[in-house]
Amino acid sequence: MKYVDEFRDPEAARRLLDDIAEQASKQPARKFMEVCGGHTHAIYRHGLEALLPSNIELIHGPGCPVCVIPMGRVDDAIAVASNDSVTMCCFGDMLRVPGKDSTLLEAKARGADVRVVYSPLDALALAERNPDRQVVFLAVGFETTAPSTAFTLVQARQRKVTNFSVFCNHVTIVPPLKAILDSPGFDLDGFLGPGHVSTVIGTRPYRFVAQQYKRPLVTAGFEPVDILLAVQMLLKQLAQGRCEVENQYRRVVSADGNKRALDLLQEAFVVRPHFEWRGLGFIAQSALAVAPEFSSWDAELRFEVPGVRVADPKACQCGEVLKGALRPWECKVFGTACTPETPIGTCMVSSEGACAAYYNYGRYTSRQRIPVHASQ
Amino acid sequence: MPRSDDFKAREAVLARVESWRRRAPKLTDETITMAHGAGGRASRSLIEAVIRPAFTNPALDGLEDAAVIQVDAGRMAFTTDAFVVTPRRFQGGSIGDLAVNGTVNDLAAVGAEPVALSVSLVLEEGFAVDELRAIVGDVSTAAAAADVNVVTGDTKVVERGAADGCYITTTGIGFVRPHTSLGASQVRPGDAVVLSGTVGDHGVAVMVARGDLALAADVASDTAPLHTLAKTLLEAVPETRWLRDPTRGGVASACNELAVDCGLGVELDEQALPVKGAVAGACELLGLDPLYIANEGKMLAVVPADATSRAVQAMQSCAAGAEACVIGSITDAHKGLVLVRTGFGGTRIVDMLVGDPLPRIC
């Protein structure tokens, strides 16, 4: 596979690991947070954690769009989906996310018309094919997926599709990053910056991490060699006493981002004054709502949603995991009451969630963690 | 008119009616109706016009309540499987091919030679007779390719909306070759895990055929009977420990079942795993792991380490096993777990499939 194989080259990875081991041997213990769930998934899928020197720890951040959806919003989605006239379209990951009493998958079994789509445009096409149905797209995701929802809204207006609407849960990456940097007990040494989000917003929005908080940040791609290269760049910055925003993912990320995508976001969405994040609480200006110009396509206005805030189950420690304060296996219910099959918390649902990635891929490797020494 | 002439004329008419009634029933309907499942004349005409001609053989042709088959003493294998795939036709096969090959392969995986199949159809009112003919034709062709007769069957019709077109259940019996002793309890540390070819072809072919992914990939389903491959392997390597055809849940789920059943660990080598470029690409785009994607014409075997090359060669000598290779080994290091060794020495757990990324794949 072109553009994939070269970034999974074992030889290149081996050379990088040797260099990382040498640099790490001259540095104290380092904790880096990979912000993005895609990174978490890749780290476990390729078994990278066990290959890194033992004094380098990767902490999994809040960048899994499914993991940060609060229970109340899931209940709202189920309430909309339970309308007889509604066909609810969502990404497959959302089906198992627990609300207060049930999931969309259970709602589907009870008779709700819930469909899995791979793109919001598929939902729009479904609406056009079924004019007697109210097709609702359950939009989740960071700036990565938000432009495709925005584009779909523009298309819906252009094509005058009136039986389509968006239940918008899009969130933005910078506010939670700031919340983590501000959280008490913050002790991270640097960040692997999001890859896909940065293709849209560019690297400039992260400059405050280096300038105000004095932590290096390297935006990284999603293949093993990308991630190792970013770790190497972080170590190099720390060794040289630098603290900058660097870009490892140059093949798709620019400093300014994707202007067309940003324009679309500007056109179709407005920033919400505040939005609840699972485990992180309310964060100001951290989410997007459908813009007033598109209010005819806003499911929150078209349907009655309970909008009830639901406290997370007491046993669930997703919030601590999302902030990097707890490792997945340190959660009290990890792997016992909370598993990918019957998740209590969102981190166990999506394959990008730290707990699911750790449960699915990492249970054994982490037990067997092998120190890599510079001499190897 | 004299009475005798009247009588003669009536006799002639009645004789003509009788001879019409004795004619082979013709099926003129274009769609299936509830009458075709009611057991009466319409049912009979459907069976006589569509089903029996496709499967004709001595055990079936009497259309008795049950087929009677002459058997020799020995061990018999017995299996059943339901097929609800959507769409019913995809590149490389159809629900008819799957219905035969799925059951034949289940027999092959316990070391049995398939002997006879039953085919049970559940049809939705309004189903096109032409499509039924095509599906029955596929079943017939696939059964011939698998050297097995369809000896009995049933057809039911349900109201429109109560089923999705056509469901097929096949049941198969087969004779287990003497001296075959397959099972997870035979598996030992150090044994090799051999796979008969590329993974994930069937699942991706069905997904592409659904057309809702806007994916265009030139991938054909691998649906094929594996009885010859299994026979060749077992003749070449009688000490083969374990066989499984990794359908739903893919190679990952089959290996997990093995790990739990034999109480040992399975270690797979990611780089050795044969995956077609188009399948790897589609999985990469959709965030799926080819290890979890269904196959319908692949055999997974565990053989003693010293029989590895014999096993691979035996599989490769069969059309269905041309790309056979070793994909891993059995270890006592991580009991009950399946691990994949990644390209650069890292490992990850391969767990049982949770949920269903691709419902109704077979």
C-alpha cells in the first residue's frame, strides 16, 4: 500500500528506536501525551509501547471523539431516534456508547430506525431517497470530521433537502488541551499533537502550548514510523532545551491548515458558549452548533430533546483517564465490569478509546514490558 | 343428442382433464406467492419445475418425506448452517454458493467427506422466480463441484416483510476418514499454524457489493469447497492436529477459540499473513482489521512443526490452497491468548470479535 508501507518499514522503525533509546538514556523519565485517539490506537495496534525505553511513557489524551460525548447527549440522540418518523444515521462507534439507560444499539433492537453510515453525505443521500422519513445525522468528532458535516449542511441547503437534519456534537481540540494544561497536578513533558485535526486547523493554534505553557508539541502522523519520529523530535527538543511546535506530519499538515475546510466550518457552525465533556466537565467555547443560517437543518431545533445532564456512573473513571491522570488499567472497573462488550465508560467503546485500545491490544505487552537500553 | 353420445363426449373431456392433470406441472408465475408454500398444487409445481430438475438424483427423485441413504459402518459428521447474506449476489459468488460451500467446509474441517446435503428455503412473498431459479442453479453447480448430492429439502413462504427475500439453510452429513483424530486437545506447543490463502476476501467482496460505501475494489469472494484440500492435507499429514474454516469473525476469532480450547497461546506473524492489496486498502480506509474479516474458502490448520512444509505443499497442490503459508505457531508462553507479532517486533493482543462490523455476511 503506497503512503502506508513506507511508514511501517521495520528497518526505519528499528533505527528510530535505537536513536530514541540512546537519547532517552541521557534524560530523566519523560511523559508524553498523545492527544489523538488515532495515535492511541496505532500505538497499541503496532505494539509500540513495549518497544520504547522504559523511561518514556505515553499518556493517552482526550482526542477520541466518541469518548468525550457525555451520557446526556447519548440520551438526547436516543430520544430523537425513538421518533417513529426518524431514521437516525451515525458512525458505527456510536452504537454502543452508553446513555443513562440504554444505547443506540438497544434502541435499534426496540424498533428505532438506526443506520450506520461512513459519511454524512450517505445520510443526506438516504434522506433524498426516502422523502417520507426524517433523516438525522448524529454528528460527532473534532475538526477532522466537522468539515464533512459542514459540507453536507451546505449541500442539503443547495439541494433543498428538507427532511434532513444534523444533531451536532462536534467539538474542538484546543479548549480541552488547555483544560489539561491547566488541570492541577499536570506533569506532562510534551505532546504528540493531533494529526488529522491539524490537517484542517494547521499547527498555528498550538503555539500557546509552547509559548505559554513551555511544553514542546510535535504534530504526528498515524503510522508507527510517524509516531516514533515524533517521539524522537520531542526528545531532541528537550535535550536541546528547546520548546517549540514542530510538524512531523508535513506530508498532509501545513502551518495554516486547510482554508477551504475552515471556511466551511465558519459558514455552517457557530461556537457554543460551553459544552459538557465526558469526565472533563463543561469547557467554555469547546464545541460547535449548527449556525442560525442553517437552523432548518438543526435537529436540536426540529425535535424535542430532553437535554438532561446525567452524572457519570460512580464507578466510571473515564474523566481521569481522558486527562491522563489514570492509566486505563488503574481504573477500578477496567476489564471486569467495564469491557468493550458491555462498556460503562466511553473510553471502552471506540477502538480509539484508551481503555478499549489497551484492553484489546495491550493487556499482554504491557505486562511483559521490556526495557530497551541504549547499548542494544 | 342420444344419451350414449353424451356419455362418450363427457368421458373424452374427463380423460383430457386427467391427462392434463398428469402433465409435468409448469410454473408460469413470475413471483412467489403464499400459495407456493402452502403444500398444495402451487408448491408441487414450484418443486417440480424449479427445485427437482436442478438437484435430480435417485435419493431425491422419489420426493419421499425423507431421503434414504445406504451407509457403511463408521463415524459420521453432521452439521447445519443458515445463510442470510445481503446482497444475495456479489463478486465471486452468491447465497447459493455459500449455502453449499459453508456446510461442505464445516464437514471438511472435521476431516469428513461430504455425502449428502439438505437445502431448506425460506422465501418472502413476492420474491422473483427468476432469481430463485438462479439461486437454485448456483446451489446445484456448487453441490456438483463439491461432489455431493442434495437429497432432501423444504420450501416455505412467509408474508411480504416477514423475511428479506430468501434465506437458505443447508444441513450436511459426511463420513469421517478412518484414523482421523482432530481436535484442540491434540495441539502442542511448537506446532505450526498454516493458512490456505489470503484473508478477508469474502467480507470485503460483500461489503463492496452492498454499494453503500462508495468503495470500488476489485475483490472477489473466496467461496469454495475445501473437501479436496482437507483430504489432500490429511493424506499428506495424517498427524494434523486441528482444522477450522475461519468464516465469521475471521482468522482472529478462530485462533481465539483454538487458544481457549487447547489452553495454549497462539502467536501470529503479521508480516506472514497473506492479504490482497485491495483487501488491505479497503480495511485500512474503514478501520477494520483483515484478521477479523470473514472468509468462505480458507482452511486454518495446526500441524506438528516437522510436518510444516509437507502441510504447506499439500495445500498448495490444491486450487483452493495455492497461496498457503505458515502464519504463526503455538506457544505455552501466553496461555489462552492470541498475540500478533508486528513488523518490528512489537506485539498486540488479538481478541475475540466484539459486535459485528459487517452484519449478514453469510
